[in-house]
Amino acid sequence: MIRTEDIYKSFGETEVLKGISITFETGKTNLIIGSSGAGKTVLLKLLVGLFKPTAGTVWYDDIDFCNIGKKEAREIRMEVGMLFQGNALFDSMTVEENIAFPLDMFTSKTKAEKLARVNYCLERVNLEGQNKKFPSEISGGMQKRVGIARAIVLEPKYLFCDEPNSGLDPKTSIVIDELIQDITYENNITTVINTHDMNSVMEIGDNIALLHFGKLAWQGNKTEVLTSENETLKGFIFASPFLQKLRQTAIENPQ
């Protein structure tokens, strides 16, 4: 579990986050949504330790992540996997080398042990046999799956995904969503996803936090999204006529 406790973050005179308290549950897909400028990216960077809060703290289970030493922080980071928006694969490395990179950096495993772990992760993301290809030789969706494989290669307890469906077609986006959700459930990971993708919200939103001008405007799950009377949520989610119709159907035909 990860939770933020009354988090504030300012850059100079600009206050970006204004008292955010959220719990991200273990074994569930926790989504952060909101318009551009709402504070989603800043919050995600605070969660992984790239920024320090102006006030408040971030808890990893019972550890105050904002007030620990370098050794303790490194130990937590060893348990963190990160899927970047732009994949962040090394162009000069093969798929196998990209996935093995965290193992090379943070473990003393033998070459055979590393290869076995890499191959397991490749199999888990349905990319068996793609070891020797370079990122430029595979599709965007395959690159994203390589990014997921690299993110889970150290068997993390916590997984952060920054806009995992950015640049992907709808069909591939569904594949990525389902893969992230399956990995979360199978390994009981605390997964936090920063997303604009409303399909992700409706399909895998176990816990959803809506940020609005730096504040927590709404929390709930994918079922509650459709029937909530929160005006900020309705204005954000139901901008399209299709989603407005979907909401009306859910209200008229509750399960």
C-alpha cells in the first residue's frame, strides 16, 4: 500500500498540489486522472521520489518515504517498477539487454539467472523469441510490452505507469491495460497509473482519483464513475455524447 498524507507541492509562487491525501491499495489498479495541469504528473513524481513535497508525506506501507536515509530509500526503489510514457528503451540495446538492465544495475545474479528471468518476463508479455531485436525493429505496442517486462524484471512490490497507452491504437491499448491488470492481480502489486485514457478508467479502474486544479476532487471505482453526481467528475468524464449516453444507460439500468 502507498498513501499520501496532506501533500502540498509548490514551485516558487505556484502551488501545484493542495493537500492531497490518497490511499493506493495493494493488488489493485489505482488510476490518477484529471485534465492537463491538474497535478497528475507532479503527484506521480512525488510518489517515486523524484520530487520532495513542500509539506506532507508519502508512506510506503509503514515507512515515511520522505524522511528516510539514502540506504533505506534505495531499498524501496529496488522494489519499484516504472513504465514510462515514451517507453524509455535504449535504442542501442537489444530487447534482452533492455530488460536485463535493472538486473545488471541492482543484482549480483549470474548471466544464466538473468537470462532465465528475462525470458520469463518476455513470455509473460507474450514476446517470446524477440530477445535479439532492437527497439526500432518492433512495433510501438511491442515496445510498450518490453517496457512492462523491464518494469517487472526485479519483481517489484510497486508499479508506476505514466500514460501507458500514449500513442497506441485502441486495440493495442486494451491489450496493455489487460496485461498491467493481470500482472497486478497475479503478483499482488500496488499499481499506480497516470492516464488520460477513458477506456482504461472504465475497464481497469479499481480505484480512481480525480485531480482538479491540484486538489482531490473525487474518488471511487469504475462502476461509481457512471452514476456519480460529482459535477467535476461529470464535466471531465462525460465530455463526449457517447459517454453521456453510457452514463444515462447505467442510471436507467442499475445492476
